[in-house]
Amino acid sequence: MNTLKKYIFLFLSFLIVFSCVKEPQKEVETTPVPPTNPTNPTNPTNPDTFNPTPYQLAIPTLFAQYILPPVIPSNNPTTVEGVALGRKLFFDPILSGNGTQSCASCHAPQFAFGESTTFSTGIDGIQGNRNAMPLFNMAWNWDNRFFWDGRANSIEAQAFGPVVNPIEMHNTWPNAVASLQSHAEYPNLFKAVFGTTNIDSVLVAKAIAQFERTLISGNSRFDQYLNGQISLTAQEIEGFNVFMAENRGDCFHCHGNAANPLWTDNLFHNNGLDATFSDLGLGAVTGNPADNGKFKTPSLRNLAYTAPYMHDGRFATLDEVINHYSEGLQNSPTVDPLLKYLNQGGVQLSVADKAALKSFLLSLSDDSFINNPDFQAP
Ligand code: HEC
Ligand code: HEC
């Protein structure tokens, strides 16, 4: 009996080892399929094969050094063809109800994929009540909580929303899919990425998410300074000291430090904007009153391009933001205990400290990100 078990075990082990060894060879065998061609990505002589090329995300040095790898769902690996399709969809007004608005209408490259107006206006001219979020480094949102209130739980899931949101692109998915399906190029582009010309909303969301994961920003002047490539001004360095000091700016608890290149904790806090809330934020999603007035901590990268600031775009300038933390804090039941100087209205910065803090914050802006040719309209 024992011997029999042993043989079964050996046989199973052999199968496992065999299949593991066999796998890479199979991949080698399929490579003779001709490489895809961006203008005609399906192979016309063999329309049933598709073989998308893996896309390597360009991970900045400091990210590799300090933080966990990006989140890439196993059912939506990033591919060259997928990123190209997602980019085309992102910039294409075909997804909106009247063909006038694309994702990029509210998430434009020159504003770090955010918007320069306080609130977004959808295709019917109706305004929302939140400021469009800039989009970058989204693959490092390990908890997968998107939007100011965290209500979408993956990049893929997020992409379903805007197309049918009545105050955004105000379309229906059947209508958006029908437009793509009857388009001259899209069916073949989907085939090259997903192996089918049958387009559906899941595949649209997957392709857009692939493009969004490539929007990586890690080359600000402060990054270059940390990498030993440039020096900063004395004022910028002083501003970083203000940011880090608990008895001065005290910003780092929520917005990170030199060992967190995301410049956010990706968590939700009430940073003392209001005594009473017209927008409950996280609380409206969880139903827990202890979450009222909490919003996702935004990254401090690319602030030079993302004004106005906060979930409702209430502050037009960084000076206003800094004044808020210095002397404008409002008390409320859920205000974050990390705002330790609440009783005196804030951290009470000197004029010199405010100016230094602002110049440090601006050193986190990455002009190579907003000008990256791979991120512009195709
Ligand atoms: C009419 C303007 C508008 C359009 C069009 C639009 N968005 Fe947005 N987007 C916003 C606003 C406003 C928010 C913040 C909403 C909130 O938090 O409730 C947002 C948030 C997001 C976020 C969350 C980012 C984060 O870090 O949590 C992503 C991702 C996003 N949009 C992607 C897209 C994609 C993809 C499209 C196209 C399919 C799109 N958006 C179309 C205005 C727009
Ligand atoms: C308790 C956590 C916490 C602390 C401490 C904190 N912040 Fe914030 N910060 C937030 C949150 C949360 C938001 C978004 C709030 C909202 O929109 O409702 C925010 C928003 C911002 C914004 C707006 C960014 C944008 O894209 O809209 C800037 C700039 C900013 N903080 C800078 C600072 C500075 C500078 C300090 C230190 C003086 C600081 N923060 C301290 C949590 C914090």
C-alpha cells in the first residue's frame, strides 16, 4: 500500500515537474507568429492567432528601491497592443453619448491628467461637485480604492463609471460598444489584444486600465536630487525640512517622505476643511459616520499642473492650501488626530517657512511626465 502511494506520488511529481518545464518551451514554439503591426495588428494570413507583446512598466529607480511592486491583475496583463488600444480609447470621444467628450476632456496630459476647472462639466453641460483627479502612479494604489471617496475598487472597475455617468459622458454601454463595433479599426485592435473582435464593456475597461497603469511619474527635480543627479536650491531644501518637522509643517504623516515616492499614504483623512460637511466623502460610501468628511490623500506630485486643489477645488493656489494648514483648520467630530495643532487653527508657519514649503512642493512636479510623447493623444 505504502509503495503504491509512493509510486502515485512520484508519478504526480513527474507530471508537475514536466508541466513546469514544458511551459516556457511552448512559448518559444509559438513565437514564429509574425510580430504585430500597429496599423494592421491582426495577422491576415492567420486571423485566429493573437500574440500580444508583454509591456514592461517603466519603474523609476526610487520606486524600485523603496516601495512594493505595482498591482497588475493576473486577468489583465499589460501588453504593448493593450496599452496602445487603451490610449486610443482614452482620447476618443466615441465613448460619449454625443461623440464630444473623451476621458482626456477631464483628464488632460498638460494638467497631469487632471483638470484646471473646479468642477467637471459633462456632455450635457451639467457640473459635478468634485474636482477631476490627476491620474498617475495608479498601479501603486495597493488597496485599490479609487475616487476621492474610494468607491471604485480597481482601475478596471473605475473605467466603467464615466461612460455611463449622466453628468459625465452620459452614454449607455450597449451604445458605446455598438459604436466601437461598427468602427473601421476597433474590432481588429481588440482582436490583437484580447483575441476576439466581439467588443464588450469589460474589454474596453481592461484596455483603458492598461494604458492608465503606464502613466508613471517619477522624474521630478526632487527625484533627480534624491538620485544624486542635480542639487536643489537652499529654499527648496529648507521647505523639505519644514514639511518633515513635527513642530513646523508636520505634513509627512499623510503625504509621505523621501522614502515614499508616491507622496501619499493612499488613505482617507479629514484634513480639517469644514466644520460641517456638504459632501460626506468616504462616509457616504461606508455608511459609517466616523468616516464622514474623509477623502483620499492626494499625491503631492505635479501640483504645478493640478490647481485648483482639494476634492472640491476650493483652493485656487498653493498659498491658499498652505494658509489652510497654517491657520485655517476647522474642527469637526472626525478631524484627523494627526492635525495636532488644531486648537490653535494650524501649524502657524512663518512667512519664510510658507515660502520654503511652497518651493519644496513645486520641486515634486515632473515636466517629463506631462510632456511624455507616449502619453499624448495618439
Ligand atoms: C466630465 C469629466 C470627466 C470625464 C469625461 C472622465 N472623468 Fe475621470 N474623474 C472625473 C472626476 C470629477 C473624478 C473624481 C470623482 C470622484 O471622486 O467622485 C474622476 C476620477 C477618476 C479616476 C480616479 C483616480 C484616483 O486616483 O482615484 C480615474 C481613474 C478616472 N477618473 C478615469 C477616467 C476615465 C478612464 C475616463 C474615461 C472613460 C474618465 N475618467 C472620464 C471627471 C471625469
Ligand atoms: C491628516 C492627514 C494630512 C496632513 C497632516 C496633511 N494633509 Fe494635505 N491632504 C490630506 C487630505 C486627506 C487631502 C485631501 C482633502 C480633501 O480634498 O478633502 C489633502 C490635500 C492636500 C493638498 C491638495 C492636493 C490636491 O491635489 O488637491 C495639498 C497641496 C496638501 N494637502 C498639502 C499638505 C501640506 C503642505 C501639509 C503640511 C502643512 C499637509 N498637506 C498635511 C491629508 C493631510
